[in-house]
Amino acid sequence: ETWIPFQLAQDTTVTARIYDVTGKQIRMIELGHLPAGNYVESNRTIYWDGKTQDGEQVSPGTYFYQVQAGSYSETRKMLILK
């Protein structure tokens, strides 16, 4: 499992997508419309339990997450270890 902190300069809708190394989307996390602010505490960040949309545990390896907030989008790499 992992927590992904983020900041919002204005109120907007936030969605996170998790992709495997082949580019296949394995999970989508919709946070809904959030007010501007810093989302850095573990209870306010994007939380991913390490499972696919179907509830299956992912294997250790490289994954990518894309955070979309309004018209802004950023993709980063992460490594899942067990």
C-alpha cells in the first residue's frame, strides 16, 4: 500500500489512475471535488491499497500513477516492494 501526497491551488475534482509497466490501467481512485490545500497527511492523501480494480493484490514491480486535478495531469513512477 502507498500514500500519494498532493497540493491543490484551487478547488477541483481529483482522480488518480494506477498503471502497470505495460501501460494497462489497473486501478482508478476518484477522490471527488476537493477544496484547495495541501494533502500531505496520510488521512488526506491518495491512498492505494496495492490492489487492482478487481481486488487482486498486485505483484512487486514498477507501476505508474497519474494524478489528474482539473486540467492538470502528472504521471510518476513508483516501485512496489514486498
